[in-house]
Amino acid sequence: MDASRTRVFRLGAPVAALACSLLFVTGCFGTGSGAGARDEDRTARAAAPLAANDLQDDYLRVIRDVLPSVVQIQAGDDLGSGVVYDDRGHVVTNAHVVGDRETFRVTTAHSEEALAATLVSSYPEQDLAVIKLDEVPDGVRAAGFGDSAKVEVGQIVLAMGSPLGLASSVTQGIVSATGRTVTEGSSGGGTGATIGNMVQTSAAINPGNSGGALVNLDGRVVGIPTLAAIDPGLGDSAAPGIGFAIPASMVKTVADQIIADGRVTDSGRAALGITGRTVVDDSYRPAGVAVVEVGSGGAADRAGLRAGDVIVRLGDTDITTITSLAEELAAMNPGDRTKVTYRRDGREHTVEVTLGEH
């Protein structure tokens, strides 16, 4: 896959720091001396490798159980990853992985030859898509998806996919944060989607990891790795250790609708019902979102907004760009009530709106 689609970052495992911490704890455990202290020291040193072996066993078990459910997807000249969703051969992935193509070649962990697959539907607004294997071979099994609400900061997670075309690769890290709202770039094949409730992780996400699996130590998929952060201070290079995954609950919501109906019928995404663009002030700084078009019967239409209005605030949050508006809406739900402040003919007005659905 093109590097611009899944931005690269690296995870440096702090082995030296961890070892120093462990030595510090065991060396300073208690204040006693003599045989008792030496016994405690020996016990602590003996327990350390046992704990490491247990953790390693957990890693090996999860990899053995989940990796057969993670596939490599070839869409033209681009490579990405996917996760087998059910025993009928449906595979969930990112919309930016499938792009505008409708047929794909899929390689599983055990297949010697690529398998043919066809697009079921793509939902770029959430950067998710479902494809289906034309034939389901033996050894391919569906992954288990976890509950995003139970994901906690500090949980160990493994990212599985095909970074840089290296199929069935695994990296490890932790959940760094939850509830992030992230906007993708639209260049290089990205969808430009603004996605809420993303899981932030330190597990390395490289080009080709998109659409793969972010898995906890219970062997449940908790997210679909989608993108990595970019640091403008480093010349738009990847920011180390900052990647984002679409939460499993949203993946299930979208995939179930696509499989059942061929499209998303209930997105759960709040919307004003407008087409807008960023406007700038006399100093060429972003100054709001100009309403280009108002959807008939939508939230903005019902509230009396019209083309030419400039939205400058949503609730208590200043709106300066179309991205900032999208990010605020991504954190809300259809049916929520909020206030919209806008400029019309040089004067500010505030109205209350009931948000619709994207």
C-alpha cells in the first residue's frame, strides 16, 4: 500500500528502561538485612522470569488464535489488510484500502495462492468497507470482536496485518488513549473522514497495516488500525508511537448493516444537513464555515439556516474550519440538541438545533 495512505511511525520498546526499573525494585525491596532479606530477593528474582514467560505465552496464544483471521488485501497496486468477519467469507477493512476498486486479491495466513474477492459496500464516512471472498477455503475462520466500552488505557494490544507487504506481521504496544476524534487526510487515497471514539495505541502501524486487527490479550479484536499521526514539526514525518484504530463496536455496527442491507442504513453519526466550506478573514486566517447548501428537511433547514450563513460556533466551541465542525459533530449523536451561532449580513445569530443523521 502507498505510504501516504497509512502513515508510518515506529515503536521503540523500552527494554533498557524496564530492566532498570525491575532491578531497582528488587534491589530496594524492604529495609531488612540478613537471611530474610536475601530470601525475599531470591523470590523476587525467581518470579520475574515466570511472569515474563506467562506474558509470552499469552502473546503466543493470541497470535495463534487470531492471525488466521487476518488477511492481506491487494487492490490494484496497493496493499492493505483485512479481518475475516464471518464464516461466509465477509472481510472487514478500511474504505481507503479498497479505494474505488470492486475486485481484489486476498491472501490468508495459510493460502499458497491469492483468493478472489468482491466489494460488498464501502462507507468512506467511517473509513470502513466489507468485501467477500468468492470461495471460502479451509482454515479461514472469523475473528471475535470485543466490546469497545471495555477498552482501557494501559491494556496490552497487538497489531496484526501486512505492513510494507510483510504478511502476517505482529507488533505490540498498549492502549494509549480512548475517545479520540481524528480527521484523515484526503490526499494519497485517504477518505478525509472525521472519525470519533478512536482507540489510540503505541503498537506500530506502518503502510499496509490499515484494515488489520488491533487485538487484546483475550484474543478479541478491539479495533481496526487505520492511520498514524503526522508531526508537522518533523516535516510531516510520522509521529513515533501514535496510531489510531476504529473501535470494534463501530466496526460491528457498520459491517452488520452492510452485510444485511448492502449499505449503511443507520450510521449513528450526527449531522447538521449542510454542505459547507472554510472561509478566511481579512488576515487570511480561518474564520468559520460558510453554508453552501442546506439539505431539505435537515437539522439546519429546520433551524432556519440558509446558504450564505457562516457558522462560527457549535455549542460553546468556536468553529473556524470545516474540519473543526466535523470533529465537533463526530463527538455528538443524532437527536442531540445544541446551539449554532452564525453570521448573516454582518450580524451574529444563535439558534437551537436538533441534530440529524449523516
